[in-house]
Amino acid sequence: MRGSPAIDRVIASLKRLPGIGDKSASRLAFFLLGAPDSLVADLADALSRLKQETVMCADCFNLGDRTPCPICSDDRRDDSLLCVVEEPADLSAIEKSGSFKGRYHVLGGTLSPIDGMGPGELRIGELERRVRSGGIREVILATNPNAEGDATAHYIGDRLRPAGVLVSRIAYGMPLGGDLEYADHVTVGRSLENRRKFSD
């Protein structure tokens, strides 16, 4: 017995979030119960505004406060480079690196027949239309290095081949500061496969 139906409702709601189990949900619920009213009110207000004030960019399908988004509106970006990502969080991670100055296309997931995600559920048709409209010389597939991400990258590569654009895939392997002895064999293997020429 936890305490009250109100606490049970909060715990049940928190457990529906990804990565939150029973213990984490309970800890968060009891933290909120003891937190200052202003903190709880701010959190409730932020959650309520999240859906109301967030829109999807009509060009790249990123999430933001307006469409087109600031990235699509920025005329300093390279229109000839298009980076394809699974979700807006992936786009954000690439932007934080500061190393990419092209445009983006957010798929909205990966191919996963078990989860009911086929090509029709992703924004692959919209990607093809963008590429066929001209001006793009390279499409960089930045899907995650897992079975679903690899399958999605291969599928998109096959679909874009007739368009005559260069299709590349992000490299992956050892993280900066990582130790070979602690890395799994797949990561080590991919690091070797994706090696590049050493320059002085």
C-alpha cells in the first residue's frame, strides 16, 4: 500500500514513460509530493505547454516553436547536404557537435515490422520527393547503428539509388576516450571496418 490513490495515479503515469520503472516512478512521485509548490506548478505548466507550443517543421519534420524551423530558415546552411535521422533527439545531438552545416530530414522512427513500423509509417516518401526536387548532392544516413537503423539505411539507400545522388552512412566505432579491452566485439570490428587514412 503506497499511501493514496493520487500517489498511485502519479506513479502509474510516470511508469508509462520510457526508462522509468516502479522504483524510479515511486521515487519521483514522493519527491514531487515533498517538493515546493512552485516547482510542482512549474513542472505541470511546462508539461501542459509542451504539446500546445510545439509544432512540426513542414520541411524537415523537426520539432520546434515554428515552421519552418530555425535550421530550415537559415540561409547559411548547405542545401546540397541532407542528413537523415530517426528522431528529433538525433538531430539535436548532431547539432550539438557543431560539425554539420547542411539540412536535415527526420524519419519519425525506423523500420521495425514487429512494432508495425513499415516504410509507410516513416517519412521516406517525403525524403524521396525532397531528393528528386533537385539541389541535393549527398544524403547522409545517420540512423542508429543497430539492426533497425541498419535495415532502414539499406532500404533508403536502395530507394534513392535511381535519383543519382551520393548516399553515405555515418561511421561508427570506438568512442573518444574508450578502451579497446572494454569494448564489445561488434564495436571493435566496426571501428576496424570504418578506419580512415592516418594523416600527420
